[in-house]
Amino acid sequence: MPTQPKPSGTLKAVRGTRDLLPPETALWNRVESTARSVFARYGFGEIRTPIFEDTSLFARGVGEETDIVSKEMYTWDDRDRFDERRLRVRWLEMYTRDEYIGSRSNVKAGSAEIDLVAERRGVVEGQEVLITELVEFKPEVRQFDVDRLTSAVNHFKETSGKEHVLGKLVVPEKRNTASSVKELQHGIFIEQLTGEFFLQSQRITLRPENTAGVVRAYIEHNLGDTGQLQKLFYIGPQFRRERPQRGRYRQFWQIGVEVLGPVSSGSESPLRDAEVLEMLATLLDELGIQGWKLELNSVGSAEDRKRYVEVLRQALAPIKHQFCLDNQRRAQTNPLRVLDSKDPDDQALIDGLPKIADYLDESSRNHFAQVCAALDASGVVYTINPRLVRGLDYYTRTTFEFTVPSSGDPASGLGTQNALLGGGRYDGLSEMLGGPRAPGIGFAIGEDRLILTLQAQFNAVSAKYVSYLMHAYIAPIGAHNNAAALALARELRNGANGLRVEVGDGSFRLKKSFEMASKIASNIVIVGDDELSSNNFTVKTFLTGNQTKIDKSELAAFILSQSSVPNDPEWAQDFFKSDREST
Ligand code: AMP
């Protein structure tokens, strides 16, 4: 038997992936609940699409030539799938002969359920008899199935009183030579049928982004038939095989939004673009992100884009060799991507290239002007960045990015990854995926980067923000008081005040209980024999150093009044805001 290589060393999370642990996860939850509450105010509903999809969705939707599709996707071939139904139908076709009298599907025989029980006439030792066949349809012969069938046959014989019972394992003939039947052991036959009984394997990809999946779902569920504008949001992990660094992971989270629908629902209106951008400004402000900047551009309609790409190709041709190798390749495969390049040596060359704004037709120019006017009216500040074309093929018209103070600035927490989020309009995507016309606009926030930014901008605050104290630590004195301690904790946790309570262990020495309590809670409550008999509990408050005895009926209210944690579920936000204003 081949030996399995032994794993060496301890197992770790795969490169580019990481565990999110408390207390940091409290910050993640806070970000997500703020996003959910802002999205609700703007009329968005949540969509959850599968984490893996058919590979062709991304090839067609995102574009074969993009970095994401050409080199960053996690893709595999799912195994060929055995199609039991086809094998069963084929067997029944072959055996609908005179000698077969009838059959029943899915028959219980002891603990097994048998796919088919068929009866036929046959001859045994010169006598015409009734033969019962227990038939199973399987992808291959496995000992486990043979054993199961054998015991089903025995059980069936005993319980039915029938004399001539045999088992048949029907499997595909792999080499497609000829169908055959052979007896494997007494009363158990293997029957091989020729034909195609496997469904072809599917190529599957872990989603590298969520827009394509949302549009696929829009098409699959005919959401356009409602005639309504679909306003959808998602929160979930995405996967790209990029080189990991701070702010760039192979599994990362996105919070995204898509607004799409038939043209009659107003999905093409520049007001939709402006509303989405204004909502983002609101969200970033509510989260407390400081110094964000909105950069905006229009890449025009699909035709404008085509025209511009041609102009760009021609402008690049004579100077291509002066660019870095990556950009030389992009100049060939996807010239728009040259504009996205962050390579410092290429910046002056890129600035000299033709600008897409000069190649927009009138309707695209008008659309963009209206987006800008609506943003101006609602007071959202932006700058126009003519180089902002974004990497994905599906973008049309408005494209945008929100950044935080840049690269070298440690306040962003992002290193060189200063784009917090990006998005744009994708008027032709639904048609690219074989759906009806459904213009739309959306964005995806990099949640990991959002968290890094929050942590860097409010380091001191966010530490407090995420690691809030328990109201009380219950310390039983002696293991015999453990049960009473748990009962008291239950009352405090589930009572009207809903306190946050930790319970120690009666075998701890009092000194140890005090040490543990002082790290995680505002108060320690001693549960000793005296306390339990008098219903009068010793409470020490760490902040003041005061120690007093409190009657059980007043315990919860007292603990609450002596806690540095406000008992308001929204406390963290208030805490956060007041600190932010003072910075
Ligand atoms: P994209 O889907 O490429 O437009 O990315 C949208 C946002 O997702 C970016 O602005 C980033 O904040 C975030 N993002 C993209 N790739 C990664 C990654 N590998 N790791 C972390 N965040 C990412």
C-alpha cells in the first residue's frame, strides 16, 4: 500500500488566508451592521450567491484578458458525475421483455433500500419458477455494495418467503465493449451495460468577485420580469490568487451593491449613479473613515470604448518599448490597463496618452455631466481622474474609486493598496451573460482594507471599541459553589438588564479570581457560603476599588451602575464617535 506522506510541522492557514479572531471580529461585525443599516435606508435587499460558479461565468463576465481571469482564479474540474437515472432507464429498456412481469422502485430490505425489485419467469433445475431480482445501479463495483446487496438478498428471502431471490449490481461497462452478466458469488450478479452514464465534469471557480454572480442570478430568476429596479447588496468572501501583502489577500471580503433592471425601471438614469455614490459617502462617514477621496471618470459606452482602445493602441505602438514589461504586454492584450498602471517610471508616458473624455459620444458626455451635477447638488466632493478605467471588461460609462490617504501614509493602514473600493456602470453585462438588457451600476468595498484603515486611523479608539469589558465576573469560593455561581450568572445574563457576565471556578484561589476578573470585567461578585445563605453578595468595583455587600434583589442594577460599559447596544458607536470628534 502506498504510504501517505506525514505532515511535517504544525498546520497553518494557507498562504494568503487568515483567521479573524475576537476582539477584531467585533469591529468586522460593527462595519457590517453599519453597512446593513445604511443599505436598508436606501432600499437595498441582501442577495447571497454561491461561493463557486461555473468558470465560464467569469470568463464571459469579467473578461478572458483581465488579470483576474487569466491568472488569479482558483479553478478545478469537478468530477464526472454518475447519472443513475440514465443507467436505470437503459436497464429497464433492455429488460422489458416477456419474462419480466413487473418491478418496484426503492424497496426496503432490512436496513437497505434497494433501487429496484423485479420479478421474472425463469427455469431452475428444469422447472419454470418465479425469480425475484434485487437490482442496484452503481457507478462501479465496490465491495461495500456487494456486501450490502448480499445481506439485502438474505433478508428478503427470509421475510418474503420467496425461494428464488438473486442480487444484481448493474454498472456501466467502462471499456464500452459489450454488455455482459457474470455471477460474482452465489446469487450475486454483476451486470455491465454499454452506454454513456456519466455527465461531463464541470469547470468550477471560486468567485473572484460577486457582480457576475449577482447578474447571473438576476437572469436565472427572471428578476427583470418584475419591471422593478433591483437594489441588491452582498457581504462575503472572494478569492484571487494574488501575491499576498498587507491589504491584499487570497481570500478577502467584499461588501458590495448592485442596482440593475430593465431600462423602463430607470436603471440607466445618471441619478442611480449619483445615488450610489452619495450612499457610499454616507457609509464611509458613518463608519468614521477619515480623508476618503472619490475619484470619478466615464469610460463611455461600449462603442466609445472600442473607438478609444483603437486610438490608444495606435498611440502606444511607437512608444511601447519604453514601458515596463508588464505594460508592454498590456499594450498588446488590454491597452486600457496601461492607464491603471502604478509603475512609477511609466507615469509621465501615461500622462501623455490620449484621454478617454475626448472620445465620448454626446449621450455618454451628457450622462456623465448629470452624474456630476447630482453629486454637486448633494454636496459629495469628487475629483475627475481621466485615467480611471478599471480593469474589468464589463464597465461602461461611470467608473469610480474611493481611496484613503495614500500609499506611503501609514494613516491609511494599507501600504500601497490605497483603493478602498471600486465600481462602475455595466450596461452590457447582462447581455454578455446571455440575459435581457439590464443596465446597472455597482461597487465592491474591500472589507479587509476598510478594517485596516479604521484600525490605523483610530488605533487607540478601535482597540477600546473592540475590547469592551464584561459587567461582572462571578467568583465561586469552593467547587461546591460552582452550581450556585452558574445559576446566579444565568439570572444576571438573562434578567432585564441583560448583563455581560463571566463565571470563574470554585477551585481557583481568591487571588487568582481577582487577577482574572480585573483583566476582563468591571466588577467581581464573590459567591461564598455566607453570601449564599444571606443572599447578600460581596461586590468589588475595580475602577473605584470600593467593596460592598449588596442584596441579591439589587445586584443587577448595582453592577450596571458600577460598570464602565454603557448598557446600550449602540454604545460602541457612541464611544467611537465621541473619541473621533476629539481627535
Ligand atoms: P475589484 O473587484 O478589483 O474592483 O476590487 C474592489 C475592492 O476589493 C478593491 O478596491 C479592494 O479594496 C478590494 N480587493 C481587491 N482585491 C483584493 C485582495 N486581493 N485583497 C484584499 N482586498 C482586495
